[in-house]
Amino acid sequence: MVDFILFMAWRNRKDRNNLWILSLEEQENISLELALITWIPSEGKIVLAVASSGIAALLLPGGRTAHSRFQIPIKVGDESTCSIKQGTHAAELMSKVSLIIWDEAPMAHRNCFEAVDRSLRDLLRFTDPTSLDKPFGGKTVVLGGDFRQILPVIPKGRREDIVESSINQSLLWDYCTVFKLTQNMRIQQNRGDKPTRDFAEWILKVGDDTIGQC
């Protein structure tokens, strides 16, 4: 999986399908993200590590919240764009980045991703006119997270409001390729630790709403 993501980050794609979503079914997403964050700079490339929450961002080397890095508006609507201006250092950084990693992605409202998408298309069109027709301006994006955990918070929202605000309800989802990690490496390394195995199974049952079912 790492090799595939690196291939996509290195390759100058000419089609529109250049957004890749990494949907992680276990709690080991941070290990894969750290591997990518470590490897890519060693090849002279730039990787941006962001997260939907401040706590998650602290776990990533050089990590920042997505709102801080992309200057996403606090009140983000259907037609919002980021505050990054052409000719600034932030705009130059966006043009040079090879890979964007967004951790805890399911926590963010889909409008946040769409705002970043619009902004990158607009910023990058000056160096590549075809960027206007590519998701995220042609940048490879890895979104890590688990839809069984925290979804976007909608004040006084109903269940359908929360579902509608999720990234998988966005038109961007049509450009996504979903990968799933099915092995909990923490358990693999501690096979004799029964409490850890039991806790991991319990967490999955909570997420799947199967607690108490036979």
C-alpha cells in the first residue's frame, strides 16, 4: 500500500482520478502515516501532514490542523474557499507539495474538503492550466480515519444532517479509491496480551453497534 501511494505521489497524472482515500478499519493508521511522512522527505519531496483536530495533529511530525494549514474559514459553507492568496509563501508551498495527508478526516465537514479542493484548483492553475479539471488541483491526497468514530458535529443536527455532512457524501468521493487496513499490528506484536485483544474487539463492536449480539 505504501508503494502504491508513493507511486501516485511521484507520478504526474494526466487524468482526473488522482484523489485517493485511505479508510482505516483499525487504530494503526498513524503507523502508516508516519512511514509516509518519514520516507517522502528523504526523497527530496514535500509532504503536508494535517489533521481535523489539534490533538491528532500533535501526533504527526510537523503536523498542523487542516484549518490552520489551508486557512479554511471557521464558518465554511457550500461555496467557501480558503484564504490562501496567490503569490504568498503558502501558495508556493501548495505548488511544491507531493503528498497531502489528512488524519481523522471523517471528523471534518465535507465543506472543508470542498473548500480546499476549490482553492488548490485555483492556485495551481497558474503553473498547470489543467489543474482546474483535477480534484485538489492534481495533488495526491491521503485521507485517514474511521467512519465508526467521530463524525462532523452538527449543532442540533439530526442523524441525516450528520450523514449528509460527511466526506463520503461529497462529489469528491467519486474520485476516491478506498483502502482498508484489516490487521491490528499492535495485537500482532503482542499476541499473548489478552486484555489488549479483548479491548480491540470491544472497540470494533462498539463501532459496529454489535455489543450484546450473539
